[in-house]
Amino acid sequence: MSSNQYTPAGFRILPPVVKNLLIINGLFFLATMTFEKAFGIDLVRFLGLYYFQSEYFQPYQYVTYMFLHADFGHILYNMFALWMFGYLLENVWGSKRFLTYYMITGIGAAIIQTLVNWWNFSSIQQDALLYADQPTIDAFVGFIRHHFPNYYEYENVIRNFISEWTLNPSNPAYSSQSVDYVNQLIQLQMDVPTIGASGAVYGILLAFGMMFPNMLVYVFFLFPIKAKWIVILYGAIEIFSGISNNPSDNVAHFAHLGGMIFGFFMIYYWKKRAIF
């Protein structure tokens, strides 16, 4: 294998799609901060991806969510990975195919995240219906601890309510109020948005590993690891983290996996049709 196999004519260290994606993400990040501070407008409320049962959901969010980021560290990590693994792919595939891949894996990540949320919320809503039939203090505490441990730990309203109900367990008003709290907590969870380019970036990482499996990647610029092992390692971490479902973890691990899944099938389809 020659050393210049993946170095086509016109090779660029910053090809046009990667460059424009970096610029667009940067502009959205600046706009998010500016609109919030100057006008009190939260762009995430309009452009982040919400669950389809949330009042804030809009179909276009399946595209716009991937251009928003929570903080500087979030966007820096994603944009560095986009450039690091994306510029070589764009040079090999061409700009049109690279952009198609990026957008489809980003949207695919959002679809997988929605399906996982649907699975989780279906279970919670079923438990909520069962609880509403027989609301008791113990059942309420168990429901909160199981489905909303962070709220149980830190939300003073919930803790105060449980204390008051414990002092007067026979009062039906508390039973009714507890059902309202359950529904409110479910709605609050549905109103948590997903943002970031990570799904598409993980799709890019997967493509890099499939296209250049034996290319060395220097972790922390020091330790050389073959690209295929990087992909396997990151995939395994996301699977473990997603299944663990740590309540304090606000990372959309299944969106990352969704980008990799859609990316795998796209590359498989292209290879089967001998597109490259």
C-alpha cells in the first residue's frame, strides 16, 4: 500500500464542508450566548431537540439541534473531532458525499435518541398510571427514587411535600397532589432538550475507523492507537454508559451510538454499490 493512497490531488487540510461546519457551529454558539444575554431569548428552546410529546417540539429540530452546544468545552471537543477525523474523509469522498453523510448521521442520531426516549417514557408513563390507581406515600417515594432520583435528592418541594404527607397520611388532597407531581416530573423530563453535533461526529469517527482501520491516531498527542481500536473503544464506552443510565449523566449516549449505527449502514450501502 503506497503512502499517498489517501492523498488525492487537491488535498486540503481544511476542506470546504468541514470549514463551513466549523464556522456555522461557531456562529450558532455565539448567537446562543448573545441572544440569551442581550435579549433574554433562549435559542435552545426553539432549536434544541425536544421529545415529541413536549410542547416545545418542532420537526425541524431534528436538524437544528446538531448546531447548538452547551458550553465552550462541548463545542471545542466536537469541532476538534470533526476536523481531526473529517478533513481526510472529505478529501477522499468529496464534499457532497461527506456533507450527506454528516447530515444523515446527525439526523439518525436524533431518531435513535427519540426511540430510546420513547421506550423510557413509555415505561415511566405506564408506572405513573399504575401509581395513580393506588397513590400512597411509600409508592410515591419509590416512584420518585426509581424514575427521578435527582429530583428526590435535591428538589426541596418534593421533600417538603413528602414530609407534610407523612404527618397527615389519610388526607386525600395529598394523594391527588402526588399524582399531579408525578405528571409534572414526567413533563419536566420531556422538556429536557438534546443538543450538540456529537451524533454526527461519532458517525464521522466510525467512518474514519472503517475507511482507515490501521491508521495510527495519537491519543493526547502521545500514544499511538490504530483507528479501528479507537472506534471499538468509544463504541463500547457509549454502550456501557447508555445501559448504565446514570441519573447524574446528562450525555445522550444513545444519540452517539445512533450516529455510528446510521454511519455503518451508509458506508455498507455505498460499498455494496461500489460507490467507493
